[in-house]
Amino acid sequence: MNNTFLNAQWRKLVMMNYAVDPKILKPYVPFNTELDYFNDTCYISLVGFMFVDTKVLKLKIPFHINFEEINLRFYVKYGNTEDYKRGVVFIKEIVPRPALTFVANMLYNENYETLPTRHSWIERDDSLMVEYGWKKDDWNSIRVTADIEATDIKEGSEEEFITEHFWGYTKVNESVTSEYEVVHPRWQVYPVKDYEINVDFKNVYGPQFDFLKALKPVSVFLAEGSDIVVKKGKKLKIVTELI
């Protein structure tokens, strides 16, 4: 049985990664998952990228094929300590089309918001500039300038940790979690030379994330991306046995 929900490409992923106090994220951790750490560091990432050639249930929906997404996310794991799944939890995902928001929120219980978005990719002889913008009252943006040549991600690296969480988890309520799988090959990254963040975190993500405006990222990546497949989801919940 084909359990594919969505096929697309994710391209030119700007990933700005912050080290944060785990207590800030505890209210958002889905049932039966726990925070995932890299070198004892708890990360939250601001990510912008392009959906390209998108198909839902193998169908291309007009005006919903190529579009930007900007999300704020953190990292969890699910399962036992020897065979756990590494996943992502989204604080918010911003897209430009209301139908995308409706489907994602209804089917996956995600926290999507529809806002105007834009992007710019400029390739020069020795550099690549990638910028994503979204408008909530005023325009917000994230931008990187990187080397023109991409390199392989090293095993055990911070880049591997950030890019290779292949499951999505969403807190439905205190006893139910939504789970879905995202499949993609190992990515390459462009070494970043410079970056700029112009984001009103309080307005976009709420007062609890206002502290990010004064916090410097511990790392900034630009990943090339690839074809991806999003599988149909399922619910993880408490099972009550009748005796």
C-alpha cells in the first residue's frame, strides 16, 4: 500500500540554530517524546526554504506547487534508548497559501500560519546569496551569503544532527501525539560566509520567544536540499487495557 502523502523538493534551506534553555521548550514537547540534544546542547532552529514541484497525493494543485516556508522548530526523540526515532517539533510554520495551512493543521495538527512570503537566490562567481522574507505587520527576513560550492555533511557533526531528523511530531493534547515520516537522502551544505537576521520574534512567535532577538545563533547553515517524501501520519496515544 502506498502511504505517501506529499512529494516535493526542499531547496536552499537556511538554518539558523540557537542554544536555548530546555525549560523554554518543555510545554511544547509532545506526549511520549523527549528533547533531543547534541553535545548536551538543546537547539531551536529558524529555517527558511523553498517547496518546489510539490504534489499532494500525486496531484499538482495550481498555485501550490512552488512556495516558501519559514519555520521555527526544535528536536525530540521517540522510542527506547537503543532504537529511537529522531524527530522535529514545529513551533510555527509560515506559508503563503491558506489551503496549505488548512490541510496541514487539519490532517497533521500542525501550527501553520498564512502570511505573504518572498525569496531571493542570487548566484555570483564566488558566492551564493539566499534570502527568505515573510510579512506580519512589517517584513521579516533571514539571509545568508555562502561559498558557491557545496560540501558533504560529516558523520557525527552538528550539521548532521540538525538536518537528519526524519520524523515529525506534533502535540495534539497531553495524551496524544501525531507522528509522520519524512524521507530524503543525505544533504550537502554550503559554507556560510555571512548572515543577517531581521525578525520580530515577539510579534511572529509570541512573547516567550522574544529573547531570540538578542541571542546570537551558535551556527548557521545553508543546505542544498533534495527530493523529499512525506508519509501519511498516525496518532500515538495511551492504550488502556481492560482487565
